[in-house]
Amino acid sequence: MKILVVGGGGREHAICWALSKSNNVSRIYAAPGNGGIEDIAQCVPINPMNFEELIAFAKNVGVDLTICPMDAPLVAGIVDAFQGEGLTIFGPNKHAAQIEGSKSFAKDFMKKYSIPTASYEVFEDYEAAMLHVVNSEFPLVIKADGLAAGKGVLICANIESAERALDSILNKRIFGASGKTVVIEEFLHGVECSMLCFCDGENILPMTSAKDHKAAFDRDYGPNTGGMGVISPNPHYTRAVSLRATEEIFKPTMEGFKQEGIDFVGVLFVGLMLTEDGPKVIEYNCRPGDPETQAVLMRLDTDFLDCMLACVHKKLDNFKLRWKNSATCCVVAASKGYPGEPKTGFEIYGLRDFGKDVKIFHAGTKKDKDTFFTNGGRVFNVVASGKDLEEARETAYKTMNSIDFLGMHYRKDIGDLTDMDTFAQNILAIINKKRGDNIVVDM
Ligand code: AMP
Ligand code: GLY
């Protein structure tokens, strides 16, 4: 089969790599791809939001299956556009992608189907939102309703910071139309866990667990990023937690989709907070996470193409996933300035084949002859596999230490189990030390 992968990040490189191992894949195209993807797929310079060009390309070369793991094209209806032309594509349609495209839609859905999540209220009016805030407990979480490039979540320590957040989102519209509505919700304490789940519109099949590290710097300090590293499995996602999540979250989510006429086909990302009261949903995303996908796919022992075809052909009910009995640790190398304005264009030294236990998935790289240069905020991912987390971490960091570019930075504490709940602890420490200061933590 000929496959077209839409995107050009580390997640898309991992997907191309997983597909390249399938006997049934004859050709992989990536739009636009990146310097690393070039080695295993043909990169075509088409913008993922240009559906017309993507469709024309897919028809032209006879693509059998397209996969779109990116949120913006999914929310904008890439699946509807492809299906309208009779093309097969893996991903949720525009209606189903609303589960990520609108946080108030997702929260109302969870409330209706009794899916555990933080308590919340939705506002469009600034005065009404402020009235709610003055009667709330802190910290408080304020979220712009729509997509905001991962920046639309603000954690507020007190009334003043909440006022500033609401003014920025609702009045000043710093997130544009995505901030027409806000969700204000309770701050949840616990350990986060990312669950990627295959869905075929009728059935939901959770993959193995993962743990992202979202803050830019060690011990969860600094601004929020798309993700600086992931471990899989997540040691906090025990068998008992998994049973509860299945009964209280995954099954009711799919049941709710069906009741609402939401035909969700693709990967549903369920962001969980493992709290003292059990797992609760922080968010749904309509696509696989980045860098969760990189760490999870390296442990997948089933043909990835078969997984996607089972979803597209609505045959997940008897489908079984096999996982390697290993742990993976994915560490992201980022450019100086990321997640703000990254400085790019620097040569990357030390990239090579590191053997079967290590994969380098490129994100922001470009290739000029045989040399790789930095070309984005998150530059590449080192994903190492080991018999346990300790071994995987050791290999990942040993590998990372042998690669370099000007301004490269990466977190040194990915998978450090002593630091699992540091984000919440850091927020509380800041609040306790500096009560009265205006604290807004961008997420
Ligand atoms: P979201 O975009 O909704 O995933 O939020 C981004 C990040 O903000 C999450 O991964 C959490 O780290 C944090 N966050 C969001 N909502 C909450 C909440 N209710 N309580 C605590 N942390 C939260
Ligand atoms: N790593 C988090 C995300 O993909 O949203």
C-alpha cells in the first residue's frame, strides 16, 4: 500500500518508521516531512492545511491510505475533505475533532456522561467570569475554549492573576477567536498520564501508558512546551488504575460518542490526572501526542498499519495489541529560545545509527547533502528502549550526550521517578512563598 503521512515532526517520523517495518507498505510519502523522514519516505513540500493540494497529490500518485496526526488540519476538516473525494484517511472527522477543538464541548460531554473530570464553569462574559472567580478556591485553571497552540491554559494563584488571565483572553483576545469562551476549572493534584487509544467509531482500544514532561526545564520549571520527553509505560498507571480508567473513562467516552452521533475514528488522546480519588480526564485530544507517539510506537509489537486499517474498517472489536516487554525513554533536544522564538540553522553533530535499542526521530531538522541542520524549536528525539526504565533512561542520556548543536538544550530528568508530582508541588511552593503576587503559569 502507498501511505501519505501529513506532518513533519518527531511524531510523524516515528509513524513513518513504524510503517516502514510493515510488509504491506510499499511506499511512504510525507507532507512536508523533515530531514530525518527523508531517509525512509518521499517528502513532498505541501502545507498540511492545504487540503486541495494534498488531495490532488494523493489522487495523482494513487495513495491508498492517508494518516493525519495533526490537530489543526483535523479540526479544520481534513478527513471530511478527503472522504468527500472518496479517499481513505485515518483520523476523526471535523465533528469528532471538536472534542479537542472546543474545551467547553469536551467538558459538557464529560458532564453529560458522568466521566470524572475537574469541576468547571463556562463563560463568555468577563463580568460573570470575575464574579465566579471571586467566589472560587485557588489555584484555579482558566482555559481558552479553542485551539491556542498549546498556550491556552493558565493556572492562576489568586484573584489578581485570574483577573489578568480573563482580561487577556476575553477582552484583549490574545488567543483570537479561540478565547471567545473560557472554561474555568478546579486545579487537580496528582500525576499526569497520557493514554493514546485507537478508536473505530464503535470500539476503543487503549494503547500502553505514557508520561509526558511538559515544562521546558528540569523539575518542571519554566514555560509549558509541546512536550520535552516521555517515558512508557507510566509507572503510576497500575493495573488497578487501568481497570478504573476503562470502566469510568474509556468505555463511557465511546458510549457517549455513539449516543451523540460522533463517529470518532483515529487515535483519541486521553490526558489523565491520577488523583487520590482516581483517574480524571484533564483533556481529550483528537490525535496521537507528540512525543508520546515516539515512545509508545517503539514498544508496539503489532503491525501499525494493521492497527490503522482495523480502525478505518471498523474492525477493532477483536483486535489485539501486543507490546514489547520493555520500557522506553524519549528525550527531546530543543533549540535555544524554545518554546519562544527558537534560534535555528545550526549544524547538528554526532547523529548516526545507534543500534537497535535507540531511534533518533527528527522534528525540526533539514538535510543539506549529508549534513543535518536545526530547523525548528523541538529538533529531534532520542528514544531508547531498555529492559526497564532505568536502562532505557541510561541509554537515552548516553546517546544524547554524544550529539550536539549550538544552543541545544534538553531536560536531564525525564523519567526521574522522584519528580513525578513536581509541577503541582512547584506551583504550591510558589504560592506559599509569594502569596499575594500575581502568578499566572502559562501552560
Ligand atoms: P490541557 O491543554 O487542557 O491539556 O492543559 C495543559 C496542561 O495544563 C495539562 O497537561 C496539565 O499539566 C495542566 N492542567 C490543565 N488542566 C488542569 C487542571 N484542572 N488541574 C491541574 N493541571 C491542569
Ligand atoms: N505531548 C502532548 C501533546 O501532544 O499534546
